[in-house]
Amino acid sequence: MDRQQHQHQQKQQQQKQSELDRDTQNCELCGKMENLLKCGRCRNSFYCSKEHQKQHWKEHKLKCKEADKAEQRQAELEVRQAAEERKQDANNGHKKKPPEPQPGDKEEQTSTSLPTIIGAGAGEDRPNSTGTPNGQTSSSLKALALECIVPCMEKHGMCVVDNFLGVDTGQGILDNVKALHDTGKFTDGQVVSQKSDSTKDIRGDKITWIEGREVGCEKIRFLMSRMDELIRHCNGNLGDYKINGRTKAMVACYPGNGTGYVRHVDNPNGDGRCVTCIYYLNKDWDVKKHGGLLRIFPEGKSQFADIEPRFDRLLLFWSDRRNPHEVQPAYATRYAITVWYFDADERARAKVKYLTAAGEKGVKVELGKSSDAS
């Protein structure tokens, strides 16, 4: 009876691990997390298609062969352990302590409330505030970075800041984005290393990349300068990262036709991106009516975090496999501006290994001094 209970317990654990695998794994090449196929040899790596498995084989084959050997060694070890258990059962007369009750076969993920920080953009509404008309000063950004963002990132792996720049500045940025959208320069969003024609099945946004010096993008440039300033104050306190650069700003629009972005990881291949920074521009957004929710599935946790794309909201989170996320279908025009910050060491290694995706638009920025944008 004891052995049957033990075998049942092992089976439950294997089933649970299999379910966890499905929740946390993604395509080794592009990061997609839907409809994955498992490598039949090592059974440790996943791909969204046979084509991506073939493209990744040159890098994967050494790990695959080693995993195959390790699996054989593990099987031999389990045989020896089972033999030892049978001997112990015989010696003890099967007088083992009954196993503790086990939880259900499947633990459902539940939503969790993430603490929201009120940014300096609300400064003009607070007594004795040192906020400028745009709601930001260097000292307020430093306090926001060190007292709020750093501890929140350490604890949760993500951070939400509301009223980041204030209504007037946020409206100016939104005006820049709408005017930019009207030029027709937005193109279909791409997927890291994705070369097939199935991109639209993965993400449905339209994007354009902005350096900040383009005509008509002055307010977007100001937003980028505030992001840079914020990260400059955080630098040295965000894990072991040494941030010395970032991408251009990716201005994105979901046109409101029910498209979204399937569950994925921003940086699945170690391309250097360590922090994702998103600024939302959607006034009077109602997720029940408009959809467009960003849902983050923190690695190793049974809870997920739902982020509404509200106007003047800033979101930061780790860019790597710790934070798989999705954009749920949007039924109204949804605007956001995203900047990714690079870790110096990982970025250098990525360039050597040619892992940098063509769409990242990486640029060098000096984070050791204040930005000059105004």
C-alpha cells in the first residue's frame, strides 16, 4: 500500500511539473509561448515550429546531447533508488508513516494586486511640492527611483508608476504620437528572430522607432529623457546590471480591431535587454469595454499581474524569462511607448554571438550624466 501511495504521489508531482513546464516554457528562438513542440531528444527545450527548431539546432545540439546523457544517468539512478527502497520496505516491514495529504493535481494561477506608486507628475496637486509645470525635478526622480522603484523591482520584478509626468505633459506626448500615426509611418510589429509570415498571428500592433530628434517628436524626446534620468538614478541598484545603453523608443498602436500580442518574453535569447520601460497614453481606458490588458506571468509564481494601459502610467519590469507576458485583444485604439535598457556585459556578449535582433534599434546613451532634453 505504501509503495502504491508513493507511486501515486510521484505521478501527481510529474503531472504538476508538466503543467508548470507548459506555463513557463517558450520557443528557444523567438520566445513565443503558445502551441509549443518539445524537443523529442532532450525533452527540455521547446519550439513554436519545426522550422525554428532547425534554425536553432546549431546552438542547441550540444546541450541536447548532454541532456540526453544526463537523462540516461538519471534513469539508472532511479532504478538503483527503487531497489534500495524495496530493500528498506522489506527490512521495516512496511511500517512507513502514511504520506501527507497532497494538494490538487493543478494549481490555478490567480491575479495579484501590484502596489502602485504615485509619480512626481502628481506633484502639482500636493501641498509643499517641488514639482515643475511638467511635474518632474531631478530630486523627485531620484527619490522615486531609490525609494520606490528599486525596492519594488527587487520584490516583485516589476513596478507601476501612475501620474508619471502629469496631465499636460502626457497630453503633449499623446499629441506627438497621434500626429506621428497620421503620417502612415507605422508598420507591422516584428518578433525576435521571426522570419516567417505568421507574425500577425503573434502580434497585431503597428509600430515605429523614434530617436527623439525627429520634427514633431519633441515631447516624446522629453519622455525618453525622463526615463533615462530615472534609470540613471536606479543604475547600480537593479540587480547586478550595469546599464549603459538603450533602444530607440518603440511607439506602438493597437488599432482596436481585436488584435493583441500572444504570451511571450521580450528577451528570450540574452540579447542584452534587462529592463522594459513602457509609458501608456490611453485616456478614460476601461478594460471591461476596451480590453488591451497587459498580463504578466512572473516565473515560478502561481499568480499573475494585470496592468491596465492607463494614461500617464509608467511600467517597468525585467525583460528576460522572469516575466512572460501578453497583451490581450484591444477593442479601442491603444497607444504605448516602450524603451528597453541594456546591460553592458550581456549586450557585449550578444553582439559577439550575433544574437541581436534587427528590430531592436539599439543606441548608445550616456546614463552617467543628466539628459539634455528639455
